[in-house]
Amino acid sequence: MKKLTKQEQKDEAWEAFSAIVNPAKEALDAIVKPAREACQAIEAPAWKAYLAKCDEIEQQKDDDIRIIDGKRYKLIEEK
């Protein structure tokens, strides 16, 4: 039986490590990838709605909005 060099021993240890870790990472990816896609499907329209609301707020005049006790009130002019 041939004695392995230090590098060959390290290579064998790496292969053993990879044989254990790679299937675990593949299992994790099988769970995470669909979850990430589902999250992005929800996040993208919500982000667009947020940006639209920000644009709407920016369009308003500052003196037309009052914040009282954390609630926003729009002032209405009496005629």
C-alpha cells in the first residue's frame, strides 16, 4: 500500500467533504429558489405600488396635507 502525500490526503478529505455538502446545498437550493421566486412575484408589484404612492405624495402641495396624531388629512377649501 502506497503512502499518500499530504496534498493527496487533503484532496481525499475535500472529496469526502464535497460528497456530504453538495447534496445538502442542492436540497437547500430546491427549497430556496421557489421561495425566492414567490417572494419576488409579490415584491415587484408591491414596489411599483409604493413608487406610485410616492409619486402621488410628491405631486401634492405641502400646504394641502396636515398630519395630526400620525394620520394624514387633506385640507379642503370652502367656497
